[in-house]
Amino acid sequence: MSRKNSSIKDIKIIDCLPLEELLRYSRKQLIESITLNFEGIFPLLLLAISNNILSDINSYLEYRYNKYPHLFNPFNLFNIDFTSENNKVIQASKQKQNQPEYTLTQCSQETNFPETKLTQWICTINRKKQAIFQGSPGTGKTFLAQKLAQHLITGGDGFWELIQFHPAYTYEDFIQGIRPQSEDGKLTYPVVPGRFLQFCQKAALCQDTCVLIIDEINRANLSQVFGELMYLLEYRDAKIPLAGSGELFSIPENVRIIGTMNTADRSIALVDHALRRRFAFIKLSPNYEILRQYHKEIETDFSVEGLIQVLEKINQEINDPNYQVGVSFFLRKNIAEEIQDIWQMEIEPYLEEYFFAQPEKIDEFRWEKIKYFMSKSEN
């Protein structure tokens, strides 16, 4: 790199930090903070001293992105339209196609929820930036989350992804952790980003909303999995050092998190109050109107009203909104041929578990009795 003007000597850069922030940093974190701030304004220095500005800035931005992909979006620093042939990374980013349109009306038609209710939920997600759909089995939590995510990214350059938590899911899987790797026959132990950091790296390169769906969110040890993310979920504009690498990290503004929670899962007790404060909770109950509307639209020859009466009776006996039987089990085009299998292989085992101490109630809802009742209701 050559200097445009050899007389340029005195360039001063001042970095001011609040006292409370300064005292909170370790020596390593302080050095990193100053370095990051300097690297952020370094392109201005290139403008003053470089003879080949576009090429030098492009090389610098590629270096900065490769080093800090989860912290910065280098393509939007100055809104400069780089057009040089060497700018392959930036050109590829600018050529990304926007997501297809998915209107609220389409979402309402596919989920059978009214647009007013969907609008309310979308406003809640955008206000809180993270929400959890909770409900008993069969209330359509995951399907609804996917459709809302599709609407949230409509027409933009964002994206949505889905991951599922389980009891063995860890902080290292979600945030970052040491992963043994072999390089030139030698074993190394680099700190590798987990699924959430990878998601944020991609989201930082987008202008519009990006949605992460966490299915069965309550099945993992959430306090352990989220770690310092608990702080960032509440203070979205803050940056904190990560435990593994010490790098400063913040959640991009355009990130939304939607979780699903099965209230019949006993691990719901593991969701502590601290986490509940950071999410908006949206409750879903069995919606019999969805069942009616679905079979009316596809014109199935099936006694929907008889089935609804049975489900209402079952849920009245259960008498607990966390364990009610939902309708998504029966949203099937060939329900007339599949209903016996669904009932005996899915509904009866669920009832056997819930009424394990009351076998007489299970007998009341066996298929032979239910089949007779539905046929009687049809007539």
C-alpha cells in the first residue's frame, strides 16, 4: 500500500469508554474493544493514504468479515456501491434475491386463524423480539410458528431456520464450544460457533428480519444452554464477552426468536422465571373451528361434528388445559380411512398415560365406543 501524500503525518484517533464499562473489562477485553473500534474506522484512513482505494478497502472488508462475521455487516459501513471486478464477496451479497411474498391473508387461510389474531401475535413478536407458542399436543404450534416466520421475512432478504432442543442439547451446541479438529495430522482444539452464533452470522449480512424457530424449547436445560444469552435477550443493544472465546457479541437487531413449548411435557417445570420474563408467551388451545373449516374446504366425507363432540368430552374429563387433546391429529385428507389408526395408535396411548390411575376412564374412550358414538351422531 502506497501513500498518496507523504506529508500526511498527524492522524489521531481517540476512543472514549464510559468509566463503568472500562472497569468491567479485563485487559484482554479492553484491548479487543479498542482494536474493534479502530478497525471500524480504518477505511477512513485508507481513503486518506491509499492510491488504490477501492481495492484496498475491499481487501480490508473481506479481512474484517472473515475475522468477525458475527459482529459486523461490512457491506453496509458507508453504503458504497463497490463495482470493481475483485469485489466478488460484496457483489454476491448484493445479488441475493428477496423472499417471495407471503401475505397475512395467505397465512390466515393456511393456519385458519383470523388475521386480527395473527396481527396481534406478529406485533408481539416484533415488540418483544422473542416469543413462545405454548399449548397441549395437537394445537399446531410448530406449523403456526413456521407460517408466521414465513410472513415475517416476506419480501425481504432475511431467512428462517428451525432447530429442535432435546435433553442433551448444550451451551457448546447453541452458542460456542471447543471442537477437536485435525490439521496436517495434528489435533487442535479451536472454539467453534454453535447454531445460534452461526445463525447470527448469517443474519448480520441481511437488512431484513431473520427468524430462528426453536422447537420443543423446554426440553433442554435452558439456563445452561442460553448462558450469557439470557442477558442479551433482555438488553438487545448490549454487547458482552462470550465465555468461550472472550469475543464481544450482540444479537443483531433483525433477529427474532420463536419457540414452541408442549405444555404436556413435564420438563416445562424447568423453565424458570428469569427466562419467562424474556419471552412473550402465546397460549394455543384446541380450536374446533379449525377442524370444521379444514374438512369443509376439502369436502371430506367425514362426521366432523361427531368427532368434535368426542374431543370436547375427552378434554372435559381431562380438565386441564395443559393436557387437552388438540385437533391437528385429525387434519388429514383421508381421515375417514385413517381415523381408526390415528385413534388407536396416537390418542389411546396418550390417554392411557394421562389416566394411568383411572383405567375406567380410558375404557370410555376406546375406539369401539368412539366409533359407535360418531356413527350415531352422523345419523
